[in-house]
Amino acid sequence: MITIKNSAWEIIKTIESDVNKTLLKQLQDEWIDITYACHTGICWACMCNIESGSENVEKSFRWEPGFPLWDDEVMTCIWWIKNKDIDVVLKTIF
């Protein structure tokens, strides 16, 4: 499951996770309004904080220059869930 909270920490929605889609695609498929622009991880517009479940998010570009370095940050357009049976809680920044 993926639980999404707004910037005031209020739960917006909880959805089933899909290991075959990026986090952003899953949010868009569920009509969750999140800022995005480039779909490549360059603009950082879709970044969210992870309240819990960071170990279950595949961060394939983690140490590339210009990408988030903190465990509690996630680029929803390029990262995805590794295991659909582990919960992830995201908090939108904007």
C-alpha cells in the first residue's frame, strides 16, 4: 500500500502499490494531484518526503549528481516500489 499525505500531514488517499509503475504514474492513475514536469528526475518538481517505507523504494539514481541524497526524499517520476506487500507513506512537499 502507498499512503499519500499532503503538506499538512493529512492523509489524501491510500492506494494499492504496483511494482511495475513509477510512483508518479501510480499517483496519476489514482487522480492524486502532484506537481511534476520533466518525468526524468531533473526538475525535482515531483519530490516527496517518505515518512516510512524508504527501504522499499527503488532509488536507482541515488548517488547521481543532482539527485536527492537524503533517505527521506523520493523522486516519484523515476523511482518505484520494490515489494507491493510493504507499506510506503509519502508526504507531498508542495
